Amino acid sequence: MSSSTTRRPRSIEVEGVTHGAAPIPMAARVGNILMTSGVLGKDPATDTLPADGPSQARFLFQNLRTLLANGGATLDDVVRITVFVKDNGQREAINAEWLKCFPDPHDRPARHTQVVDLPGAMLVQLEAMAVVQER
């Protein structure tokens, strides 16, 4: 295969974090567009969900940063995030991590937070879209 017809792998993962038995990647990149599947607040050292919302939120954004890096992107490339919370009580933990990632109120991606019936012990989840800039 010539170099003009080869391309980098489309699927992007976070080592140690799985979607269980679901055969889906954590994200995909085509050209300069990177879209995530559901990013989880699992601890990548154990592939398990912590019991509390603040820990899940911390791992959620840590896994997002890792996923972006594995796809050649950074938080600066993110244009939209949708956050799913099991209940509104998780918003404070999400906002604390959000402000660490995006401290400048004039330089943040769009965000929507929605309460949904997340499965099992999952308290938070997110989806993101990034437009990867040449560096």
C-alpha cells in the first residue's frame, strides 16, 4: 500500500478503560475531526468506577485528556462537550473539574449537561468533539 493510501488508525482508546463487552472505540478521528463515544469516569489503573461522583468526575476529565492526546489533540481543540449526570447532585463535581480544564471564561468549548438514567454505578459520562489544529 502506498503512503498516499495509508492513514493512521481511526479508533482511539484510553489504555485500561473499557466499554465492557461493547465492541466500540472510546473515540474516532477522521482528518482533523475527533469525536468521542461515551467517555467514562473509570480509574484506568483498575478499569472500575469509583463509588463517588467527585472521583468519577476527576477520572472522567483525566480520561478525556488522555483520549485527546492519544488522538493528537488537546483540550484547546475541544469545541463541544455533552455531560451526562445521573442526578443534578453531580453538577458540582463536574463544574469543579470543568474549571480546572477550562479556567478562562472567554476560552471554553460549548457544553450541555443532561440528567439521564446512566447504567449501574455510573454517575457521570461525557461526549466531546474536537477540531484538531496543526501544531
